[in-house]
Amino acid sequence: MAKKFNLAELMGEAVSKSDTGEMRVEQIPLAEIEENENNSYAQTGIDELAESIKVIGLQQPLVVRRKTEGGYLLLAGHRRRNALALLDRKTAPCIVLDADLDPSIQTLILHWTNTMARGGGGLTAEYTGQAAKEIEAALKDLQARGVVELPGKLRSYVAEVLKTSESQIARAKAINNGLTKAWQGDFKCHRINDSAAYELSQCDADLQRELHGAYKDRYWSLDSKKIKAHRKAAEFDFTPLTCPEASPGIEPCTGADKRAAWVKGGRCEGCCHECSLAANCNRVCGKVKQRIEREKNKVKDNEERERRLAEFNASPLAEARRNIRFALACKDIRCADDFEDKRFRWNMSWLWASQPFGCVPDLAELFEMAASVGIDPFEMIADHPACSIWHKYTEERPPEGARVLCKLCGCTNRYGEYVYRGGKWFFPDIDDEQCEANILVSAWTEVIPE
């Protein structure tokens, strides 16, 4: 009478106790251990595993089956065997199973032990799908021969062997069965991930073929969300495979379900890209809607820029800017790069900026620049001769309480704003009359550039 499925019992006490230390382990020469051609698991990370074995030793023995003609067939531990060979080890600790081991049980042992060696449930969909297919065949064979009973869903038993969930088994099988050959190759080469592969497997073969052509050499831009959108758009005849609005990028057509009834009634062309009514349509697709918004914002931005430019051109600062540029042109300085002093190439770039509004020039920097190129700052800024605006302090005093700009004695090209009261100078923004400015003034002017 067939027994109810029990993985440990089915594979034998030898394997079930392999992690408990109760099983006898034999040292077998690596040369006598034959690689198993049925092993489909990737042989990656061998160098790292070899380094780990060198430091902490081999944590799990290999599992082999004795061959009737002599030698041993490797069932589990292919990466460990290759790592030991890389370390030039001559033997490996092995659990040895009988030569007459049932082939279907051998398949279960192969997958179960490989899964456990990877921490349990750590397989990608690529390996899970192939492993699930082989495990199902083995379980069906054992059931057909009356070795085990398998009540309920077969998928649950496969999940038990692979230490994963039934949903992951279902996804892996869908990928294995539903992906076209071209996409299978890309999946194995890791050009698309598990999620994208699963969503592609839910598309029909024609759509998969079209998507493969559209995304060729650009698989990095394809994800599960996009594939879902492509599949949804493909339900309608009027949708293009990719959105013309997104070119040169690749994006799916969106919002087709909202326009379907209008297309059927002849009220809509279907694709919003060249539709003359798109600007006032509440069912326009997202890409075209974004383009319309950008165009509207561009018009608003241009109008605002023109307004601000007109406002600036009517300001005293714009007049000063024109005067400065003219004065500098007379010195063969027609752009910021013409300044010999590199400091002014950045500080004075606003003089030639296409959008100068918002710039607040520093008066001290302007005076320093004027001295550097040999121009009187007032003649440069206000377009007045220096003699018409400067008054020598020794010859003429400012009006009482006047706020004036002063040239300071003993400091070349040094200027400052001060208030003249009772024959003394005071700081303009301090009300305290006791706070006198200790300065020597050579000349003053009431013409202060804005």
C-alpha cells in the first residue's frame, strides 16, 4: 500500500540525518566522483566558496550514489566539489547512497539538497521553473508506481521540496511555459528580471515578439509595470505598440480603455498624438497631456520673461548697465571673458546676460572693476564726467544732514556712504549720534548710483 508523501522518509534516513551528525561520512577521492549531467544549477561563486572552505572548512558533505560499474555519481554538492578541486584537495567527505537508488527519488534528492545548500528557497525563477518541472515528473512517477500517495495539489509537494511558496512555483512554471524562445534566452542571460519575465509570459506570442523587437538592445528600460501597460493597450485595435509622443524613448500607449467607446462611435481617432482636439479633451493620454501643459507653461513663461525684461529695461539699473557696457567697450572689453582679472569674469557676467533681471550688482565690486580697467566709476556708471559730480572736501562741505558717497583718503579706490552732521561724519544706518565714523574724506558726491 502506498504511503502518504513524507519527504524525509521518502529520501531515506541517511539523507534526513545528514545535517545532524548521525550519518556516517566517507572520504572519497575527487577523481572517482563523476559530475551529474542532470544538474541544472548554476556553477557560480566558486572562488568565493573555495575561500570560505579554506577559512572555516567544508560545512556540508557531498551526496553521491555508488555506481554499479564502479565510482560514484554526484547528486548534490557540485559547487563544493569544484571548490575543493580549486583548492587542490584530493578527497571530499561524502554521504554515499546505494547504487540501486530509485531514479525518481534520486531527482528529489538532487533538488532538495541543492536547495538546502543555498539556504532554502534561494533559487531564481529560472532554476525554480526547471526544477519544478523535473520534481513534478518524479512525483508523478512515484505516484503511478504506488510508492507514495499525493492527495491535494501536486504544486504543494513541489514547493516542499524546493522550500518555497506555491505562488513562486506557479510564477516559475508560467515563465518556463509562457516565455517565447527569444525572451527565454534574454532571461537566462539576466537581461530581464523575474518580475518582467513573468509579466511577459502572460502576453501572447505575437505581443512578445513585437515587444522583443521594440526593446531590442534597450531591455534595461523594460519593467513589469510597462509590460502590464503594453498588454492592456494591446486589447484594443487602435493603439500603437509604443507611444509616438514618447519618442525617442519607448513607452506603452495609455488610457486606451477610456477612449475605446468614443473610437467605436467615431468620435475619436484613438491615438492622441496628432489629434487636433487633444487640447480640450478630458480623455487625452498622459503623455500628450504633459506636452500640452509644457506648451502652455512655455507661453506663460515667455510672457512673464518679456514683462520682466521690459520692466528691467525701463529701470535706472538698465541705463547704468548700458553705460557700463559702452565704457567697457571703449576699453575693448565686450564680454566677461575679455577681463584680464578672472574675478570679474564671473562677477560682471550680468552685464551681458540675456536675462539680467534679478541681478543686484555689488557697488564695491563695480568700483574695484572700474579702477582695474582704468575708468572713473561715476563716468562709467552714470555717464557723467567725474569733475561734474565730485566736490573736494577741502573746498566745499556737504549740506547739513546729507547722505553722501565719499572718497576716502589714504585708501585707493575706497568709497563709502556716510551722513554729514556738524562738521563730522556718521554711519548712515546707525541712529546713535555718538557713533562717529573715524574717516578722512578727500571728496564727496550726492550722486549715488542705484
